[in-house]
Amino acid sequence: MDANALPLAGLKVVEFTHMVMGPSIGVILGDMGAEVVKVEPIGGDQTRRLLGSGAGYFPMFNRNKRSLCLDLKSGEGVKIARQLADEADILIENFRPGTLAKLGLAPDSFADSNPGLIYCSAKGFLAGPYEHRTALDEVTQMMGGLAYMTGPPGRPLRAGSSVIDITGGMFGVIGILAALERRHRTGKGGEVRCSLYETTAFLVGQHMAQQAVTGKAPGPMPVRISAWAIYDVFDTATPDEQLFVGVVSDSQWVTFCDAFGLDALGADPAYHANNQRVMARDVILPQVRALFAAMDRAVLVEKLERIGLPFAPIMRPDELFDDPHLNAGGLLDVTLPDGTATRLPGLPMELDGERFGLQRDIPGIGADASDVLAELGYAPDAIAAMRQAGRIA
């Protein structure tokens, strides 16, 4: 998609963020065409240097941004940050409550200088008794019921992705876009807050509603009573090649039984209705497990795809690099800080049949300082002096 045709082209964003939640807001806006300046501390965002499970945070959530490193403990650094915010349409921050306020960069400090500014704070909690607590994705998964629902009884388990950080960031983007639409009518900006804890509660709301409907507390997903008899992971003839299959309607049950030669099950009137089959899982599932365990996964996949039933081979994240569907447009070519070329997922959406692509590669530490400061009116010698003094990097 042409850069000038992107829906958020022309919008200026200044981002004071680190880790995942805040940067996820910025990368979504940047992918959709906004010009995002990421303000990092001198030496770069510490997220760049995380190991283990954190090693992918910076590369995944910081494309389509420019990098400027500022010393926000100096008056000169704060002055530049203020200038960026005064010229921005959107400001994003995810520091502890009150951090930017101490620097004179609180939302209300822009009421006169930039009344149209949309100020997005990504926090652990919205207003309430917990709002000053420090939170992380895993903290809110634990206290919000998601870890309880994910792991087996007595073993709460965080989801296998920073799902709350990312989803919380998506709600931040929704709030920003709502505020932009309102600004079109009123000319005024506003303050958006998104949070980890309330995002977690929203995601487990279906289980809260389940209790409200049934009067029974929902059990963890590994021991849940499924709504369907066949809705599970099955072993195949090759031990490492598992397959999820779902049969979620009466017509699918007939199709499934016909395709796999389960004539006796398909013809039995005791299993014609979904709820009858759920109550007979102990009879049905052993037969299906035995059938699948003798078949190659590739054969099962071909048959299930042909008859149109829901299925999914169990894959590892590293196997997605070679996924033919993702390689048809879902992955973007990016360059890691060490120069390694790789492909990472783009935004999971299309606009007018087109995907959102890469406008800027993952930025080096402070790589855009000279250009960003020149746009703010700083002369080359002033920029060089600030760099020499350690105010920028």
C-alpha cells in the first residue's frame, strides 16, 4: 500500500514507551501510516537488550518508527520532548503513574500549547483502588483469572504470549481512534487510558457470564466440559504430529462420520443431537482417537480440509516462518539490530484488499536524532553540541 494512501498518513505520534504494551500501540499506528517518533533513554531502550523470552519484544513491536534518544533528566532533553509533544497529534506513554507529570509532561500541561493532543497512557489498572500498583502482563493474567483458566487445576499458567500487553495495546489504539473521530467534530483532543487488568477481565468475561448463566463456577480449560463431543487434540501415527479437530454441529457430525467410515456411530440415533454426543464423549472419543492414531497427519489434514471441518495441526512458533499462508502476505521483511534479515508478522488485517507493509525498518539506537531535531528547527551545530554533551545519542 502506498505510504500516502495509508489511513493514518500525516498524523504525528511521539512515543515514550518500553517493553510491549506501549510499543504495541505505536507499531499499530505506525503500520497504518502515522509518523511515530520513539523517544528512548540515552543508550537505548533497555528492552533492546532483554534475553530469553524477552529477546523478541523490541524487533516485533518497533518497526515503522524513528528513534530519538534523549536525556530526560536534563532540561534540554525535557525541552525537546515538550516540543515533540506540542507538535504531535498523539502521545503514548506507559511509565509508572506520575513519571511524566514530574517532568512537566502530564496530560493537562498541553491544554494551551496543544489542545488537540490525544494523550494515551497504557497502565496496569484504570481508576480504582489498584491504580497505583505496578503491574505486568503476567501479574494481571494471574489476578484476573486468565492463568487459572489456562492451566490445569492447582497450576495457574500464563498464556504462551504477551496476550494482555498486546490486547491492552489494541484497546489503546481503539481509544485513540475514537478520540480522533471526536476531534474531527470538536477540535479538541483528550486523554485515553488503557490497562492490563481491565483487559484481562474483559477477556475472561465470557467465563464470568458462564457462571451468571449456569450458576456454576467455570473450571480451568484443561478440565472443562466442552460444548461439543469432538473438540480436542488428537495424536496421529507420528508422535510429534498432533492435530486439533472440532465437530461443532449436527450436520458436521454426519459429514465427519461419513468421511471417516464411522457408520455405526453416525447411524446411531442416540448420537444425532449435539448434547447427546457431549454426554457420550467417553464412548465416542476412544473410537476417534484410535482411528486418528493409525493415520498420518497429512492424510487427515487433506481429508478434513476437503470436507470443510475445523482442524489445526499443532505447530510451534518457529514453524510459522515456513507457513505457506503467512508467506502469501502475512509476514514482513525486517532487519534485526545485528543485521540479520528475518520475517515477522504484520498487522492481521486488510484495507481495500491490501495489507499494511513496512515503511521503516526496525530503528537503530537514536538513528533518527539528526532528522527529527532538524524538523524541530535545530541547526546542525546545535545538534552536534547536544550530542557532545550527552543530551541526545
